[in-house]
Amino acid sequence: MTGDAVIHAVNLTRHYRIKTRPLAAPAIVKALNEASFDLYPGQTLAVVGESGCGKSTLARVLTMIEPPTSGQLTINGQRVELKEGEPPPKDLRREVQIIFQNPYGSLNPRKTVTAMLEEPLKLNRPELSAEQRRQAALDMIERVGLRPEHADRYPHMFSGGQRQRIAIARALMLNPKILVLDEPVSALDLSIQAQILNLLADLQDEFGLAYVFISHDLSVVRRIADDVIVMYFGQPVETGPASEVFTQPRHPYTQALFSATPVADPTRRKERVRLKGEPPSPLSPPPGCPFAPRCFKATEECIQGDPPLESVNPQVKVACIHVEKAAV
Amino acid sequence: MALLEIEGLDVRFRTTNGLFPAVEDANLSVDKGEVLAIVGESGSGKSVSMLATMGLLPWTAEVSADKMAFDGQDLRQLTSRQRRKIVGGEMSMIFQEPMSSLNPCFTVGTQIDEMLRQHLGGSRKERKERALDLLAQVGIPDPKKRIGAYPHQLSGGMSQRVMIAMAISCNPRLLIADEPTTALDVTIQAQILDLLLELQQDTGMALILITHDMGVVAETAQQVIVQYAGRQVERQEVKALFAHPRHPYTEALLSALPERAGDQARLPTIPGVVPGQLNRPSGCLFNPRCRYATEHCRQVEPKALADDPARTLCHYPL
């Protein structure tokens, strides 16, 4: 760990009020429940889980697109105090940038590459001249592995991998400390995926970036993550260093998730831990542990109460009553 | 005689820039009880070759083949009426996006019933019973209630189960699954793959699985065809393919998998991108990205050797 944490998150929670029927009281959807972690420069935190588990809500809270309902978020040593509907302070906003899954939807089709790259500079660095801005954009284009002749082209002229490079370049224009990567390679072909992962690794080494890497692809996560948070139904169910979580998954959901992931090795076809059913609806959460209805270890006790995230050893925390906890 | 035999299949699309060869010289044969995977990146023509087999391509496509036979019947000679008897009945297909393949205006029951009415007939009551059986067979809880559900009321996994129920409703002898799990979460993907393999084993049908996911291939297929830019570059039995890929593209693709990279600091990559319509290289289509490419590769298009069981499309097979 080098230096201080760039993100210090304590019990981040985000609830949404949803109208289900006219005149009925709005239902509360707990999209994100009590996520806590520290992220250091040059480190990668992976957030793993299936659709609806709160990964993207966490991304929206971290990028200050939405304020947390409760909990504390400290970015770069500065406590974030956001009000609903208010823009975050500019200096903090600059530190955190986001890259989205679909590079076909996240780039403005009517702007050239340089225009897109220069825009953040225009807004945040008014002291730069037009020439300096263009030079900065051209440098970044080269840095992410595009060629200078690409500078004045429009997004439709690029392939998916190249577009993702443009999105990465745009995110880096203001020298952020933190990149939130929301499924950055899942829309890409395998051969392109490896190129983008390598680029991200190079940039991390060069600029000391901290990554929050949101993904459902465990083989990618295993490769790049330092720490992992496994989420289910809005809650972290297992957190710890990637080396620990991958070699010895403890929570039944983590075990099932790992076992469901196909391994590209035909000699290792295995019996899967089979999960029954599908994740519950957020409008009618099950009693007790949200995973209990699908869990192969579930007992009567599981529906009594929601298990808290407890330490199994100094590094790993698990939210399951069937996992042996460290002696207090 | 194999159940489905295709030789020398070419598919070209008429575009404003001239003919675009989406599939060239595709060959495959699949027998009952077999699981064949066709693997490749986007634009490799894996879906197009199967859509051509089903006769589902738009009018802009020109399809030609030396041989295209299903159970001895020549698919090229069929009238559209005869083709309709086979397609959906004996030869059936599941598509990638379950949410958009179902008609949002009709209930699940109506859509399954349409298949049964077209191909099997029977009284309304018999058909309804069959539909309920099918929903139960694909693992949909509470079929009596779900038969009246509209697609928007179902999750992605449930929609895909309904698609599978429709596809197997007439006891097909060949099921083509085009990226059946790509839009689904991993735990649901595992359920759907298990279901497909179970059905395949129970009924003895042939299964062609189109996918880009090497993990899915490794866990389900017996035979594998690898496609690149519309050409089949090699075909092998699954274990042999993963242990000894013959084509440099397959080798590069496998080594780009994060789980195979081991402790290397960076993943091995394939430079460049798949060629499109306007930048097709001369010679071997893979030569600009191939680390073994020579001058010969850049000029002469490789041909598969007759005595090579893998039919590797390479001058220098590994």
C-alpha cells in the first residue's frame, strides 16, 4: 500500500423510492447496502456480481452522479457531502472518471475525437490555449494506442476496441486519480479484450491510477484485481484480497458463482454447484439472508435475520452464518 | 450419412460497395447425438452460415453450396412450403436475445401454441397440455400461471427457457443455438447450458452451439469449428483443439484468454482487428495479424489439405 487511500468508503448505501401503483406508498428499493472499502493508488478493486446486484449503483455513487442515502465517502482525503440534485464540487469531480460498458453508446456521434478529448479541458482548464489543448489531445490519442490520423474522425469510423480506447483517453484528459470501469471489456471480442486490459495495466503503472473495476467476468477479475468485493442483491457478501477470495471462496454465493463460470479447459469439466432459481425481486425481498432461497447451505436460521459482514481472518470478511468466523 | 451435411457453402451479401463474402467455403457435418460448437469473433460468419442453413437470410443474401442436406433431403431444392415443414419442426433454432426474439404482443402460451399448430396439429386441449409439459420440461416454475404471461413479465433467463420450449416443442432432430447464453448472467448461463445438454442427451438430438466464449465451448462441445472472417480455419475434437490448436489464429485466441496467461505481466494479444469489407488482405485473411506470417502467406491464399483431418486453413499448420 503506497500512501493514503484515494477512496475511503464506509457503509455506502443507496435506496430508491419507486412508485408501484397510483396512491400506494412508494416502495423502497435497496439498491446498495453498506458497502465499505479502501482503495489505494495503483491498486485495483474489483466489484463482482450479477445483474441487479448493485454494481452500477456503486459506480454512480462513487462518481458522485448520485449521493449515497447514508454512509460516508471520502475521496482523496476530502469528505464528500452531496445533496440530492446538486452537482459535486469541481475539484473532486475531476479526480474520479468513469468508463462505460458500451463504447457504441458512450461517445457523442457528432463530435470528432479531438473535440471530445478537448471538451473536459475547455471546462476545467480555461488557462490553456487552443493549441495547447489540441496538443494535449493528440498526446493522449497516441498514449492510448491510436494513430494521429484518427484525431479528426468521428466515432462511427472506429471499431469497438478503438472506441473503448477513445473513452479511456477522454477519461484521462484531466489526470484523474481514480477510474471507475463499468464492465469495460465485456462488449469486446476476445482478441480486443486482451489489448484493452493490457492498455489499462500500462496506464495504471504509468499514472498510478486506482481502478474500481466492475465486472461479471471472473477470469478477467482474477487477472487484474488486488481486492475483490462480491455482491449479491445490493449487499457485499464477501470481501478480501483477490488471492484469498479466488483460492478459497467462502460464501456459498461466491462458490456458486465461481463454479458456474465456464473454464476454458475441456479436461476440467466439473460438477457444478447448481443454483436454483433466480435473484429475488428488489420490490419483495425475502426474509433474512437474501441468498437463502437459492442457497445450498440454507437452514432455518438463515431466514431469521440478515447476516452481517464479519471477519473470517484479518483480511477476509463474509456475510454468512455458516462460515466460521475469527475468534473475537 | 450425417444428419446435416454442408459442403462448400458460400454466402454473399449485396451491398452498395459490391458483394461482401460473409461466409466462404463452409463445410460441416453433424450427426444425431452430437454437440458441435462453432466459435469465432463477431463478423466471423458463424451466425450467417447457420441462418443460411435455416433459410432465414434476407433477400440481399446470395447463398450457394455444393451440398446442403438435412437427413438426405436437399435443402437447396426445397420450395418455401416444403422448407417451412422442416424449419421449426425437425430443425429448430434459438437466438441470442431472448427478450427481443419473443413477440411482446402475445402470451407465452400463444407463441408456443403457434409452433404446435403449424407442425403437429391436434386439438386445442391437447396442444395446451403439450405447452404446459414443455414449460415444465424447461424448468419454468408454476407453468399453469406462466403460460398466460407476456414476455415483459419474464426475466432474461425465463425468456430463454420459453425460447427453448418453443424450439423443442416439435421434437426437433437438430437444434441450433445461436449464442444462447450471451445475454445472461453466469449462474443463469450455467442453468441454461445444463438444460440444453440434458435435453440433447434425453432426446438424442444434434446440437449446434454458436458462441464466442471459449469457456462455454470447453464445457459443452464435442467437436469444434473455429471461424475467422467468414472462413473455417480449423475443426477438431474439443480436447485436441485446446491441447494442440493447429491454426495460428486458434493458438492466439486461446493464449489471449486471461485464465491461460498465468503469471505473465501482460496478456498475449492479437494485434489489429478482424478485416472488414474494404480492407480484406490478399493471401491468407489472417496474415496481417499472424506472428508466423511469411511473404508466401501474404500472396497465396491457403487451402486445406485433403489429408488433414482438422482441415487447417494455413500454409504452415502448427
